[in-house]
Amino acid sequence: MKILVTVKEVAEAEDDFEIDGLDIDERYLEYDLNEWDDYAVEEAVTIAEDGDDVEVVSVTIGPERAEETVRMALAKGVDRAIRVWDDDLESADMLDVGTKADILAAVVEEEDPDLVFSGVQANDDGFGATGVALAEVVDMEWGAVVNDLDLDAEGGVAHVHRELEGGVEELTDIELPAVLTIQTGINEPRYASLRGIRQAQRKPLDVQGLGDLGLDASVLESAVSRTAMFEPESESDVTVFEGGAEEEAGQLADLLRDKGVVEG
Amino acid sequence: MTDVLAVTEHRRGSLRDVSFEIVTAGRKLADAQGGDLHLAVIGGDVESFADELNVEGVDTIHTVADGEEFNHDVYTQVVEQLYADVAPTTLLLPNSVNGLDYAPAVAERLDVPIVTDAVGFDHDGTLEVTREMYASKVATTVEVDADEAVVTIRPSEFAKAEGEGSADVQSFDADVDESAVRSTVTGFEEVGGGDVDISEADVLVSVGRGIEEEENIELVEALAETLGATLSSSRPIVDAGWLPKNRQVGQSGKVVTPKVYLAIGISGAVQHVAGMKGSETIVAINTDPNAPINDLADYAIHDDLFDVVPALIEEFGGESPL
Ligand SMILES: Cc1cc2nc3c(=O)[nH]c(=O)nc-3n(C[C@H](O)[C@H](O)[C@H](O)COP(=O)(O)OP(=O)(O)OC[C@H]3O[C@@H](n4cnc5c(N)ncnc54)[C@H](O)[C@@H]3O)c2cc1C
Ligand SMILES: Nc1ncnc2c1ncn2[C@@H]1O[C@H](COP(=O)(O)O)[C@@H](O)[C@H]1O
């Protein structure tokens, strides 16, 4: 069995940041493996450890910088990695959902996995859509926001829980092959061990351009473009307590007493 | 072609709030385009749902009597067929958990671009969607340079439409190919029960990822005890197993409306806010003055929780464990 995990290196804004044109100024961005993808990697690696002959492959669309993140996934037990990038991607403005799905679909077609795991959402652009769009492009079945998975590979079905709103979970049987978008809390992602980190250096990390995947720059044409970025207007007029921790705690204590909160 | 088609959502016999919010959003967009608002309700008791949905602003309601509960394979097929019939310019779907489970597939099948999690729109010739990025730290305008688009709307962002409506209710005969239904919903399960009900509490001390380590949870426990308050948390604390599921505030946890909500080391992600924005007084303790929780808070302290919380415990005569 083969499991393909889509992983994204996401950018997080520092506490204080500046917007430069259509994006946050690079200087204020920090990069990390997307939280949801960390759970997706763990889920795949656990299945591989518990089963016979399960290969876990990760794929990312991202620049060279993302290799650090990809190596982290390899260190956690992914067997080999694919990174899709080339000059055309480098000069593209924004990868919308349809574009990402088309590119990932070309990788799915090449790898022919039984299962694809992606994250529920990428914490930077937060489309929450790439996994399900991919399923449709490659004509696989799917399930979104999966927080429990019981895989019956022989029976060709995944018994999943989908986490709905308000503490309700939906129990669903999904035919394989399928794309599942993984929700946080489904497992406990491991930390990479030192041994894992060393091994990761020797694992294959294959860089492919659009041409290698049988695609060309036309896949990057998109009707969706970002035309502005701004800091949201604050709706509340918040009172900020200042003057150091002691002083602030004192003011907060007065407020709480005023609201009827007393020693418990 | 200037119409908007919006799809409603129901679960276990009841329409969800987003079904009425999508009417408000859809009406606004239909007006901007100078078109009609079509609403669809799929599965369950569609007749009585249509009655309820017949609120001000809706022009036509399409009832599609296929299935009881949501199934993405059925919804995808039905919406595709309804779309062909109504021929709208914009298809509006909820950015709910079930919306996440079919909206992207519908967009792909229709070969129409999708923009998710909209918090606002504008339309003067070109559709412009406002959505957030970087965990709600910034907002963006996204332009869709196409004749048609699929847009999903953020739940609880638009007001619920009300008032007596005069929509034309039509039943739509969809042709569902059962062989393409490759997933089956077998049931539902309630999670997060137990002895503590955080939605009953007057005062909540709520802790987020800013607490850093499991060992530090005792600090906020001590604060809650000192204040006679109940301890709750954001999702990562529960995901990590540091507190049980019944303590989680938010979209997938509990909705709380205490007199005082003390958010300690919580950024204020939209799914968290969904569970606590109805609190009477919100206080945030967060080192980051730009964290979205500040937009919601009535009072804020932009300082290290490891300094502020011990001092607060002492203010109330307690003893800080750290
Ligand atoms: C489908 C779905 C459902 C979800 N449901 C929920 C839900 O029900 N509830 C929920 O909470 N989330 C939910 N989430 C997750 C949500 O998107 C966020 O990831 C989560 O709320 C973040 O939790 P947090 O604020 O504790 O962590 P973070 O976003 O990491 O924020 C930590 C904060 O702590 C601050 N901080 C750090 N150190 C200190 C310090 N020393 N002193 C003071 N402040 C400090 C930081 O500035 C930061 O603002 C859901 C997500 C999805 C996709
Ligand atoms: N550039 C990318 N490369 C690989 N996977 C991605 C990329 N962008 C998104 N994904 C996957 O799709 C999921 C949802 O992302 P999004 O739809 O952008 O919120 C992520 O958790 C990833 O698993």
C-alpha cells in the first residue's frame, strides 16, 4: 500500500509585522510545517509502522526553502519526498485551490497511491479546500475533517469520524482509494528523533518541475487573484491595562471585583 | 445570468443558523449583481425546511428530496444539476464542516473558480471577496476575474435573515447516480460529555497554546481555583491531551456565554471565537498586541502570562505554583 501525504510549509506572521504590497513583508514571516499536515504525516507513518509493506511519500509545492520542512517530515518517518517547483511556479503570483489541485493531481497520477492525506487547512492562506478539490480532479472518494480513522485496506474502506460543529462527530464509511483531510487531535504527532533526522538526510527528495509532471505553465493561469492586503479594522474599543505585570494584575483584579468575582 | 444560488444546511432534523446567514449574504450579492436569490434545500423534510426558509429576501426556494442527512456525493451531484438549471453567476455555499466536504468538489466539477471563507463581498462588474489570511492577522481582497464563481461564506459572520418571505417554492427532480455514491454516513456520536459543563459557568479562565507546557497548566488551575472560576481552553490544549474534550471552547467544542471570559495565551482564531464571542466581558492576556483576540476583547493586557497570572493569583490572596 502507498500513502501520499500533501505537506505545506506555512508562513506565520511575527507579533509585529508590516505589510508590503500584497503580502506581509518577508522579514516578519517565520516558516514551519503546517500544523494539520503534521497530524497527517503522523497518521500515515503510524499506519506504515503497524502494517506490512506500506510506503509513505510526501509531496509539497514549494520553493527550496521548504526542504527544511520536508526533511522534518522525512525525519518523522516519511520514506521519500517530492517537491514540485520550477521557474514558472517561482514567478506565479498566487496558487489558488484549483491550481494546487491540478498540480497535486499530476503527482497522484504518477504515484498512484491508495490513500492521500492532506490537512484540513493551511494555516497561512486557510483555503481549507485543496484536499477535496484534489479528490475530485483525480476521481477519488474523499472525506473532510477526519479526526478518527480505522482503515480496512483489504475491504477497501476507511471507517472515519468527521468532526462536525458543536461536539458532534459523523461516522462515515469511505471507499478507497480516497483523499482524507486530517484534523488536529486525531493522533499525537511525534518529535523527530536525532536518528530520524540523520536518516532523513539520506532519504530521496526529488524535485520535479511542471514539465516533469506532464504539465506546463498554463496550469498556473487562474481567475483568482489577490488585489489587496490590509490590517482588519478593530471593531472593539479595547481598554489596555499597562504598567508592568504587577500593576496590570492590580487593575485586572479591580475589574474582576467590580464584576462580582471574589476569592473562590 | 445575474442570479445567486445559495445552498442551505441542516442536521438531524434542524436547519443550521448558517442557512439564514447565507440568505443575508446571498441577497447582498444578488442586489449588487441585479439578480435573484435562489435557495436550495437538499434532503430531510424539505417541505417544512422550505417553510422556515421562506424569509425576506429569497426569490425562489428549490427543494430536493434526496436522502435524509448530508452526504457529499449526493450533494455534489444535486448542486451540479441545480446549477445547470438555475444558471447563476455565483454559487454560495457555507464554509461549515460539511461545506468543506463538498464545496471544493462542486467547484472542480463545474470547472468554476472557488474562493473560500468569505467575510464580505463587493460586485461592480467583477466579484471581489474579502477574506482573512495568516490566522486572521490580515484581511485580503480577492478578485475573481471570471463569469462564474463558487464562494463559501464564514459562519456567524453575516446576520441571520428574518421576516416573512414570499418566495416561490419549487421542487427539483435530481437524478442521483447511486453508483457514484461511494461514502455512507452510518451514524452520529456526541463527544465532550462528562461532569463539567463549561457553558454553565459564570466566570471562565480559558487557556491556550501560550501556556507552552503541560506542567504549566497548574498555573491556570490555581488561578481558576483562586477566583472560584471554571477552567476551559482552546483546542490545541485538548488536542495535546492536557485537558479533557469537555473543556474546549469553540466551533467544535462548546459555545459559552459567561459573565467574564479570561482568555490567557489564546490568539482568537475564528473557530475559537465562534464559541465565546457572546461572553459579556472578555479579557485577553496575550503578549501579541496584534493577536485577533484583541479585536474582540473589552480589556487586554499585552504582557507575559507567566508574569501576569501569578500576580493576579496573589492579588486575590492565592499562592502561585510557578
Ligand atoms: C474545522 C476546525 C475546527 C476548529 N475548532 C476549534 C475549536 O472548537 N476551538 C478552538 O479553540 N480552536 C479550534 N480550531 C483551531 C483554531 O483554528 C486554532 O488553531 C486554535 O484556536 C488556536 O489555539 P490557541 O489560540 O490556543 O493557539 P495559538 O493560535 O497558537 O495562539 C497562542 C497565543 O498565545 C500567545 N502567547 C504565547 N506566549 C505567551 C505568553 N508567554 N504570554 C501571553 N501570551 C502568549 C501568542 O501571542 C498567541 O496569540 C479549529 C480549526 C478547524 C480547522
Ligand atoms: N503548496 C502546497 N503543497 C502541498 N500541499 C499543499 C499545498 N497547499 C495546500 N496543501 C495541502 O492542502 C491542505 C489544505 O490547504 P488549503 O486548502 O490551502 O487550506 C494543506 O493542509 C496541505 O496538506
